[in-house]
Amino acid sequence: MVAVSSRQRARLIQAARRAMKNAYARYSHFRVGAALLTSKGRVFVGCNVENASYGVTNCAERTAIFSAIAQAGPTLDIRAIAVVNDQDAPCSPCGACRQVIYEFGPEAVIFYKSAKGGWKQSRITELLPEGFRLL
């Protein structure tokens, strides 16, 4: 598993909480923020952006990943991602986000609230055991 210090984890969670405040959750009223840590030590953030046509809504995790690529280029290597929401509800990445995380961080660690209320840490390969890359 990729080593992420408790300080890095706290930094990611704090950054995700700040990003969550920018969420556009007009329809679900479920604001989500995400922050990712790259192998180069950079942090990128994203929030969910909803749309009246739900299919074109974008999750916080993918927003963070796409933002990182737009700013730093396509050689993104994700070490870790933290996901938070404004309802303090259990919230692991959705299936689409899991596949995108795997594409850019097949060794990534994900931090999210568990059903028991505490913070959970999972490898992306635990959340998406049959992820694939065409590289």
C-alpha cells in the first residue's frame, strides 16, 4: 500500500472540505469535496457539479482528477484521495470515479467516511478489484 502520513491525510481532508464549499448541488443538496495527492506531492481539489440532466453531473473525485490533468498534464500519478460531504454520511467513490482513480493511481489509497462513522482507508484495488488500464 502507498504510504501516506497522518499529516498528509489531514491535509487532504482539510482541502476536500474547503473544495466541498464550492459544490454546485442544486438538485441533490449533497455537497461533496475531494482532494488528491500526487506522487510529486501536489494537491488538487474538486467538488461535485450537478446538472438538471443528471447524466452530465460530475463527481468531486473526477473533477479533482480532471483539474489535476488540466493543470499538470496527463502523466498524473495519484497517491491518495480524500472524499468528504456536508452531511457527514458514508461516501466512498462511485463506480465511475473508481475506474478513473484506477487509471491514474492503480496503487492509490482512498480516505472516506465509513458506515460506522469513522474514517476508512481503502486501496483502490479493494474498491475496484477488476479495474483495468489499456496502457
